[in-house]
Amino acid sequence: MKLVRVLCALCLLWASGFAAAANYTLWINGRTGGGAIGNYNDFAYWGPASTAAGVNKKAVNWDGRSSIASQSGKIRDALDCFCTGANWCYIATHSAGDLMLGYTLANYGGSARLKKNATPNSSGVCGNADGSSQTGWNIKWVRAASGAAGGSELSDAGSWTTSEPLVQDLKTSTARAMYNHNTTRNVWFYMYAGAKGTAYSGILPGQDDEAVAYHSTGGVAGSSGGSYCNPSDWFCNDLSLGSGANEGGSAKWSYHSVVFRDDSEAYNHYANGNWGGIVGVVRSAVVNSAY
């Protein structure tokens, strides 16, 4: 009888641990910010919080103007909260959120992380689960809407507020030298590149979405940006789909794959508070694959 009770207790412990495991979808904003930092339910940057955006969606808010290094701790808090222990994460980023996550994974993704209980306080910090730790985080994949990990020529030219620390980080040479972009901890970054540029974005080389050019949104490797286009444009090399080399032979960073190239030039950079532009394309993909 005693043995039966022990076995039942063990079964209950196993069942409770199994039930506690969950998948989360983290959305990491870009420049300008908008949501309250530490409030994982504030989707002001993206659009209505009632909109479907993946299983157990969480808004990982940072201020969108300070330096990447100074705000990375906010991202680490969220990753610790929801992507450790038995829990796993899907991650969607927008614009500078791609630079933020890439920096965080490269610099901290190999460190020891205490397993957390996925119950954040008002500052967005979760309590310890059992006192044990793990290396890095449990991340299934990343989907980057208009990823700016390669920087933007708008920052180079001072088209944005030059006193803003993030704008300094978004200079193409600075962003590309900030960390080893090939170090993703074996997490795939799936890139979504918009191409609905305008006349004033002519400073951006090749195809662009008004704010970031294909060399960045397509995860093209190298120390500086280049000119990449859709196949219909005869005047520059094509940004290729997948993880292979682009037309002309330029490589993409490791574990980066272009899964959407805006051949119809239909999507711009901006969510516009309603999951718009290239963000909408990523949201649809997340809904269909983050569960």
C-alpha cells in the first residue's frame, strides 16, 4: 500500500510538471517603442491585443531609443521568464528588434540562465522555478519582419534623430560590427523583406520598405550594406530565397533564411498600430506555425 502511494505521488509530480510546460510567442519591438516596459500584455506597438499572434503571445517591450546594450536586459528578462525550464518560445521581431535579439543571443545565449516560473512581477521579472539553471534559452525559431541587424542607411545619413543612441547603433557599419551575426546558438532566423519603398527612401540601396534595405532585411553577411533587388529588377543582384548565396555570390549569415521576398512591392515597414505592413505578413505566418 505504501509503495502504491509513493508511485501515485510520483505520477502526480510528473503530471504537474508536464502540465506546466507551455509554448509562448514573444514579440520584440523595434525603434520608437510604444508598449509599457515590463508589461508583457501591452501590444500598443503592434496593434490590438485581441488580434491572434501566436500561442500565449507576449509583448517584450523595450524603449526603442536607447542603445542595444543598455536595453538588452529587458529582452533577457523575457527570455528567462518564458523560454527556460520546460517552456519553449517562438519569437517575432520587427526592425531594430532583430538587432536586439541577435545581439542578446550572440552575447548571452551561451550563459547559464536560472529557470524561471513564467509569472512576471510588475517589472517583467519572473521568480525562480526550482533553483536549477540551463545554458541559454529554449527557442524554436525567430521570424524577423524587416530585420535591421544589418543597419540602415537612413541612420548613416542622419535621417533620424542623430542624438538618439539607437540611431547610432543602427548605422550600417556599427550594427554589422556589434556582434558576430553568425552566432545564433543554432536558432534559425526566418527573414521577411518588404519592398514598398518611396521616393524619399532613394538613399537606401536596392529594394527597401521605406526604412530598411534588402541587404539587412535579407540577412546578407558582410561588413557593409549592398544593393539587392527582386528578380524583376535588372539593375542589381537578386536577393535569393532560402539560406543560400544571393545572385552575385554574396552569402547570408549562418542560420538566416529568406522565407518572404516582397516581389509585388506591396508591403512597407510600418505596423501603423494595426499589425500592418510587413509585420502583418509575419503575424499571419506566426499564427499558422506558433502553437
